[in-house]
Amino acid sequence: MPASTHISLSELQALIKRGIDNAHPLPYWVTAEISELKVNYSGHCYIELVEKGGANHVPKAKASAVIWRSGYPMIASYFQGATGQVLAAGLKVLVKVVVSYHELYGLSLQITDIDPTYTLGDMERQRQETIRRLRQDGVFDMNRELPLPAAIQRIAVISSRNAAGYQDFMKEISSSPYGFEITLFDAFMQGAEAEESIVRALGEAADRADGFDALVLIRGGGSQSDLGCFNSYRLCCYLAQFPLPVIAGIGHDKDQSVADLVAAVSLKTPTAVAVYLKNGMAEFDAGLDDMRKELKEAAQAFFLQRRSALRDAAFALNRISTQGTQAVRLRLEQLRGALRHGAAQTIRRREDRTAALQAQLRQSARFAFSDANFRLDNLSAMLRHRSREYVASRTKALSLLGDLAATRDPDRILDMGFAVVRSGGNIVTDPVGLQAGDSVEIVMKRRTIEAEIKKIK
């Protein structure tokens, strides 16, 4: 192949570079989302820009970009000053880029400027979208509609344990003369993990809702970019439906987050939340003092009124009791006379009845005694007869037992030719325990024979 028909790789790269430089001599304003951002040790900022919206969650476009260290500090501080947040992944930006091509590093976009108003507008759009969805779902006003307890003392706090805002809150609340019961649910309050961490803490606090009067959500200041999670639909939906009133002190002065809007009470700082709780207890205590005073005054007035009424009632009772005593005395005299007359008649009737009963009792006793003597004679005769029969039957039985005992007398058994075998001084009744070679005694009528067992069959 002739040498004129091919070129080197560097020559090709140079042609591409000249073509791109000639085709795109002027910068472009481009909208994109930052998917990655890294500032290396040299001070250059390397960014990956994407345009979402492709199928299957694949970006429609992607390009590498760089902000050289000569321009990065100025662009970054300008953006942060206008938006209150640092350049970071996840932000939608409008940047001014110059298209460039390098023989070693390929195509890249050099960022020379940024328009922070575009990012602010996108953040506000997200905020308004969250509000719209919460209203559409019917949960936007749920937490604000919960009644606030008259005295808030048992408090669940979601914050970062080491955050200055939490320390300020605890310092202020500790200076109160009232006893507050604080339970901290530790969570990240800024950064990429903040939303998930706060939602998890909300779930833990909701599981123990019966032990608290209210929930406090506080953070100690920070940039406006850190408020992103407090505008997210997921977190704000949890807050709006939380079973206890939420008191928010997210610590910013410029704008209200959606979390502020759905909370029952929204205050600027953690210290302001502590002051609000202290003032609420002071108002409750003052209300109790007023109620005590009113109760005391009402009790005194009631006592005076009752004392006057009791005095009047005493006078009336004394008059009525005097009249009543006289009437009762007269009635008692009448009853006494009637009682004496009635008692005399009753005694006479009782005496007559007693005499009649005595006569009847004597006659009944005579009849009963005669009947008893007759029955006793019959029983005596029967007992003598039965006794003679029983003695005769027992005598016969004893005679039979004596005959039976005589037949079993050992001497009589021996007279009949039987013998008694003893082993070891004991009578052998069962030969199972005997063995060949054992010595035994054979007791007969007139002799005792000692023998040795030769064989057992």
C-alpha cells in the first residue's frame, strides 16, 4: 500500500481536534445533572454530566467535564453564595462549556461559568412538587390538625448527638425549672444518608409513641443544600402522618422547607424550640395557679353560703325537734298505757295455755312411759333368745376348730409316719434352695437324723 494512502493515529487525532475546534469555536450554555464530582489533589474538578430520561433508566446522554483549578474556586464560591449549597452530585445545573478534544484524553467539556438561578429554580420546582403530592394524597395538614398537649414533658428528639444544634437545645432545656424527659433518636441530619437515617428514626419513635407527648426534629444550621432531604416527599410524608405533634427547628432563616410546612409547630432554631417548650410549661403552670386561685375563691364562697344555710337549718331543726319531742312524748305515754293493758291480757292467755300444755304433757308422758316399758320387755326377751343362739353357734364353731387344730398337731403328724426336714435351723418347705452336699436334719417321732444330700431330683 502506498505511504500516501494512510495516516498515523496522532494525525487522525489532530484532524478530529481541528474539526471539532472549527465546528464549535464558541461556548454553549448546557443543562445537565451532575452524576459524579471529584476534586483531585491538583485542584482540578472533574465532573460527569448526564441527561436522564432514557429507556430502562439509561441516560440519554453523558459527557465528561472539567473545571480547571484556575477557575474552580471562583465558580464554586459563586454558586454556593447564590444557592447556599456546594456543587455536588445530584444537582441540576446550567453551565457554560467549551467543547474540546485532546489527543490522549478524548472529548471533554471545559466549564467556564455557571448560572445558579437555574439550580434554584429546579430546587423550588421539586419543593412545589412535594407540596402538590402531599396535598393530593390528603396528608399535608394531618400533623397540624393533631391537638397539642397542654403540658409537653415527655419528648422524642430526632437529631445528631454530636451536632451543635442538639447541644444548644439540651443546654437551654436543662436551664428550665420544669422536668423534661428527653429521649434522643440519633440520626444524620445532613448529607446523602440524612433522608434514610431520619426516616428510620421516625419509625423507631413511632413504635414508642405511647411514651411521648410530642416529637422534636432539630438540626443546627448548615447550608441550604442540606435542606434537600427536608423537601423530599418520602420524609415529609412520614412527618405529616406521624402520630404525635411534630415541633420542627431545622435551623434556617431564609426559606421554609416542606418539613416546616407539615409540622404542627415550626421554629427557626433548636434553641427556639427549647424556649417554646419552656414557655409552654410556664404557661401551663401559670394556668394551674389561676385555677388554684379560682378554686380557692369558689370554695370560700361556697363555704360561706353553706355555713349560712346550715345556721338557718339548725334553727329550723331545733324548732321542729322541740315540737316533735313533745308529740313523741305524748305518743309514748299513749303507747305505754296500751302496752300495759295488752301485756296483762297476753300474760293471762299465756298462763292458761301453759297450764293446758302441762296437763297434756303429763298425760303424754304416762302413755309414752307405758309404751316404752312394753317395748323394753319385748326387747329383753328377744335379746336373751338371740344370746343363747349365738353362744351355741360359737361353741360349735370352736369345737370344730379344736378338732382341726388337733389334726394338724406336729406330734400327731409324726405319729402318722411323716418327718420334718430342717436346714440351718429352719424348716424346709421348698427344696429349691437346697443343693447337693448340704447337711440337713430329719426330725422323726422319736429320733433326729443328720444327713447329707447326695443328689436332688
